Amino acid sequence: MAPIAVGDVVPDGTISFVDDNDQLQTASVHSLAAGKKVILFGVPGAFTPTCSMKHVPGFIEKAEELKSNYVDEIICFSVNDPFVMKAWGKTYAENKHVKFVADGSGKYTHLLGLELDLKDKGHGVRSKSFALLIDNLKVIVAKVESGDLVERIVSMVPLKFMRSVRLTCKRWNGLFKSRSFMKMHIDKEAAARELGETRMIVMMDYNVYLMGIVVNENTSTESLGKLTCLDDSEQVKISQVFHCDGLLLCILKDDDTKIVVWNPYLGQTRWIQTRKYYRAGGWKGRDIYMYALGFKNNSKSRSCRSPKILRFIDDFKLRPENPALRYEIYDFDSDLWTTLDVSPHWRIMSQRGLSIKGNTYWGAVERNEYAPISHIICFDFTRERFGPLLPLPFSAWGAEFASLSSVREEKIAALFQTSETFKFEIWITTKIEAENVSWSRFFTMDTSYLDSKLSYKSFFIDEEKKVAVVFEKEGKTICDLTHDTINIIGEDGCIMKLELGEPADKNCWPLVCSYVPSVVQIKLHKGGKRKEQSD
């Protein structure tokens, strides 16, 4: 029988346990799991050293955290008799939430397709070590100990150490081309999300970090490591970072002659030379370009999509009589920059765009109007052109309009607060295409009790918990912003504040974007080798 997998409905069957009154009870799995979020983890045998010292203690230690993240039941399962499981459970005096149950005959283990044949060792047929996260009978995460031992070990290595792992030997580097290995590692990230942890890319102090954020009654952040695509000795500072489908586009703070696209999971980078232009009229300053990373959606396989970079300058607002106007696109397949013929009837007002489903969106207004931001505009990377102005559900002047944020890489969130009433709104798209959009209000709250209006430089939302997580700067005055903070804002009006510390450079605003590991390969330069990272 095929092993249970993500997306399957968990089969029904009978398990047994000894209750608190030492009475033998039986129950169907569906009766325990219907309408609930349940973790069912299995082990080969009670009282075995590895199960007793590693598997079970981990779930007991994390039980309170799992419960706070909407897990209703945690069940330990084994092919043993229920009295043995009861006795085993009693050895963990600190246990309050893990229920020990038995599949004495092994029939339910067979239904799961997770049998482990140990007859040659005198133990009969047992259960493999596994863990299932079940939501209303549907398996949403499945972890089964099987396959190559090296794959299993390496898949547990944190993302920040993947570069070093790949450089250890050819065999370990080759693991990253193994579909089973990539599935194990990405399933681990999916499990973290299902258990309440959001993985984010955060830029602070001109460095890029991977951060885990758990939003609950005891909201916490965990730095999962600095993500480095260069030798630290080079001391390269990153001024902007853009995310699209697991790839990062990094813009260097002090060097406008090159940019880098980077897959942190695969440890691959591609350095790209930018084109230099000279303005008429003796302009001596450094041109400030805007960037976007997207994909040409010419393949159903995510790993075969072709990345593109949009780079443009349009300073109509500063020099309406003679603006610098230049739009160009870099194609990874041809390894060439191409100038685009763009005659904008709009002005892009957002400092940075949001890439979603391969396209990028910005806040925008009609070109010659002095008006609040009431639209967004999309650049379609497949057709290499801008679409029409699409309506926002509000109008915002300047800083009242926040940067857009993605919701599970599928939808756009927009945040707005009026200066007159301090009304705080978040809207989410119900439909988003290059030429069509519709919105639904996520929540509204009154923030008039705050000392000052939030600046909304960068944020993300948690749909399930109905909160916005805003990264910004704070200080004694608007002119003296001294430290980076996270504000968690809920519909009920409560705010929780977390301090991220004082940056070395106070001019660097924290930026946050969602992140999921990607198997998208960064293609070779034409006629050259792709640069693999090295220590």
C-alpha cells in the first residue's frame, strides 16, 4: 500500500488506549481527528532508546507551543499493546498534552502504508517513524523517516549553512539535484508554517537575514542566520532586496555597476553588469534606478521558469520639463539588457514594488495629476509591458500609503491610515491579474491612542490570526529615529511591540518580505559558468 501523503484523507481505523481510570478504551481515528488539527506521530516501539530519548521528548517539550498555534491533539502512536503505551507515557512526568495510543494488531499502520518490517531482528512488523499534521482529516504535512540516511541528515541542516554543505563534497552538492532531498527540505519549511512560524527575509543594517516569527500570546522572533552571498571580507552592503518565487534580487549600496540574483536555498548567484548612461546637460549625480524581479511564465514547472529583471528611471516629478526616462529589461536566457519602448501616462509612486505570480505591482497616479495614490499598476514580465491603472480601495497621500505585501505568494495586501481620523485599514485582493483586480477589507481599527502615526515602510499579515506585522523605525522624534521595531497590530486594537535593536546606520530602514525555499535554478551566463558560492 502506498504511504500516506500530503493531500490524502487520513484513513479511518481503530486504535486503543488506557484512560486515566486504567480502563481499556477503543476509538476510531476519525472520531479523534474530525474537525480538529491533530499531530499524529508514530514510532517503531515503546521504551526503545531513540524513541524514548529523541522522538517523544521533542513533542512533549513543544506541546504548549503547538497548542498555542491551534493544534488540538498530539497523539503518540506505536504497534504495541495499550498497557505498554500507558506505562511508557507515565515515564514522562512533565507530559500534559501528548496522548499515547496503540495499534496492537498493526492494521492501522498497514492502512497508513507505514509498516516497518523488523522480522529479521525478531521484532515483527512495526511502524516507521513518522509525523502527520492532520487538519479536519486531511494530511497537510507528512514526514516519514525513509530513504537515504545522508539525505535525511542534510535535509535537517538550517538554510544558513546550506552553502557550506554544498562545498563539502561532490556527493553532498549533488543532493541538491535530488527531487526526494528537495522535497524533504521544503516540506520542513512547510511544516514550520503550519505550526505557526512565518519565515521572512529581513534586511537590516544593509545585511540580509532569515528570520522566523511566531505570532501568538507570546509573540517571538528568532534570527535563523545571516544570509551571505559574498565573502564577508568584501564587506558589501545591500541597500535593497526584492523577492520573487524564492529568488532574491540584491541591489548594492555603494556600487551601481552590478547587481546580483541569488537563490539562498540552492546557494547559487548570478552577477549581472548594469548599463551606464550619460545624461545631456552635464548631470553629475548618481542616477537612482528602481528595480523589479519577475518571471516569464512559459512553463508549468516552477524550476524551469525564466527570471527577468526590470530596471528603470523616471524622474518626471523632479524634472518635468526634461525627465530622465529609461526602461530596460534583463533576460537570463539571452544574458542581455534590452531597452523597452515605454511612454508612461502614469507615475509610479511606491518606493518598491511587489512581485507576485511572476509580475510586479506598484502604487501609481496619472502622470500629470497632483493627486493621492488611488491605483496600482502591473508590469507583465511575460509580455514585457505595463498594464492599465488598477483601482485601490482607498486614496492616500504620500506616506499614508504603505508598501504592498504578499499573502502566501497568491494575493496582495495594502495598508492605509488616514491622518485625520487615524483609521487603520488593511485590504486584500480577491482577484489579481495584470489587467484586473478586486479587493476585500481585511480589518479596520482605530489607532488614535498611538503617540504618532506608524510609518508603514514594510509589513506582512497573518490571515488566520488577523494581525498586521509592521517593521519600522522609532525614536524620540521623527527626526531622531534610533532603533528598529516590530509592531503587531490586531483588529481588536491591541498592539505588541518588539525591539530589534539599534542599527549601526540609522538611515537604513528595515525591510521584510515573505520567503519560501525554491528549487528554481539560476541559469549560467551565456558562454560562462554560474557562480556557486564559496567560503
